[in-house]
Amino acid sequence: MQTLSKNQQIIFDLINKSPEPLKAYTILYNVQKKGIKAPLQVYRALDKLVEIGKIHKIESRNAFIACHNSSCQVAKATAFSICEICEKVTEISNDSLSKYLANFKDKDGMKYIKYNLEFFGLCKKCKVK
Amino acid sequence: MQTLSKNQQIIFDLINKSPEPLKAYTILYNVQKKGIKAPLQVYRALDKLVEIGKIHKIESRNAFIACHNSSCQVAKATAFSICEICEKVTEISNDSLSKYLANFKDKDGMKYIKYNLEFFGLCKKCKVK
DNA sequence: TTAAGATTGTTATAATATAACACTATGTAA
DNA sequence: TTACATAGTGTTATATTATAACAATCTTAA
Ligand SMILES: [Zn+2]
Ligand SMILES: [Zn+2]
Ligand SMILES: [Zn+2]
Ligand SMILES: [Zn+2]
């Protein structure tokens, strides 16, 4: 368990209480009142938070979400579901899936140390509309 | 089988013969001699080529690769392996994997219509170094 | 023919991310 | 306690990736 620096903590708190993934410049806008004024300050904190697994980047959206999967292989094994209408993003925590992917080997003899999976579709709410 | 427009064909040809994923502005630079001068011309062709499944976007790299998996579910079901040293990217074509993912259902009752999976690791060459 | 839809060309601008440099805080080990 | 390494901060400038808006042209099918 890592102690976060001031900027890291401010930015993690914001992401962690957000119901939706946040983009870097949205974060910047929201922490300016706390003294974080420049993009680099945000990106540096984001990099570190991703590295230690407190947050994940949703690559297809250039946005960041807090890890709600305390036992997960942090930055090394991530899976998300993304609603293409309301943009709701949920981290998938599924033993079968993570085992399957962790053990997956392709024919090229590549050794995988990390993966990221993004599912797209319609969430329960948007499906019925 | 769709016929490509002029710009789409020029840009597809470039990507298709490239041994590595290409970024949009690299593409722009390389097709300027063919009369494509503006980023939008490139992005519009890329959007269409992705939509019809002739190319895929490698989200974690903001780069584009030709689909070498003629029977694949095109834009709807993609998987790649990415070497973190040499950045070699390979499209994974594996029936077990695609079946597993196509049938995957999470507990939220979300209906998936698409997925993208990126594995990271070391390719055979980089592993021995 | 003609109208709809797709594609193109162009300029400007938005959104995302990093380089470079100087400085400060923190922990660790002689 | 000092001094060294490592991590974090603040700042300005700039690079990279992507889209808005508008007018013109091409393609295709009723
Ligand atoms: Zn997680
Ligand atoms: Zn939804
Ligand atoms: Zn493909
Ligand atoms: Zn490699």
C-alpha cells in the first residue's frame, strides 16, 4: 500500500468519487482550485496512479477510472464494459475471464505480461430504450 | 466487398504494405505526394476503413494496421499482441479466444456487440535479448 | 433527370500529451 | 547529521492527435 503524494491524492480522490471516467483536461479544470494549474501536473499524477494500479486508462476513450477491484492484477490485467450510448464504463471482475486470458498463449510464442480488454455494447438501461 | 474511393485506396495501400502500424500523421506525410494534404482527408479515410473492417486501430498506440484476418468479424472482434520493446503488432486469429469472448456474458446483463483486446509482452526476438 | 448520399478539399481550431529545465521534498545510508 | 539518490513539483513552451464548419464534386439509383 503506497502513500500518495499531494497531487496524486487530489487527482485520485476526484477520479475515485466520479461515477464516470474522467478525461485529463476535465480533471485539470476540476483541480485548478486546489492549485494544480498545468496539464503536466495532471498527466504526471495520472501516469503514477496507472502504474501503481489505483486507476486505469480506458484507451478507447482517453479517460481514467478508479480501480474498484482491489484484488485485481492492477495495471496488468484489465477488462471493461463500455456502453456505446450512455458511455457508462464498468470494470469487469470475472475469475473465468481473467484466468482464461492470463493463460492464453498464441502460436507466435509471445510471452504476455499484460492485457487490456474493452467490451462495447448497450447497458441494461440503454438496451430497453 | 466494397470498392474504395480514391483517398481510401491510397491510404489503405500504404497501411497494407507497412510492416508496422502507422500513425495518422505519418500516413499524412507519406501520401502528400499523392495529393492528400490535410489531416481531415486522412482521418476520414481511416474512419471509413475502420468501419468496413479493412484496417483496425490499435487504441493503445493511436496507430492503424491492415486486417490480415479475412474471415474475422472485422471491426467487431479484434485482438492484438503488442511487443513492448520493438512495438511489433500482430493480429491474433484464434478460434478458441474469439469464441470465448463472443460468448462472454457478465453479471450486469450487458449485451456486447464488439470487443477489442490488446495483449502486451515481449515478442520472440525481444525475449531472448 | 434528379435528388440523396458519399466523398473531397480547405481553413481553422480543439483536444490530448510531452519536452525541457529549475527547484523542492523525502527517504536512506554512511 | 550529512550527503546522496529518488521522487515529486512548478512552469513555459510545444508536439501530437483529432474534429468543426462549409462549399464543391462525384456516384448511384429511383
Ligand atoms: Zn482494476
Ligand atoms: Zn447505457
Ligand atoms: Zn482483423
Ligand atoms: Zn519485440
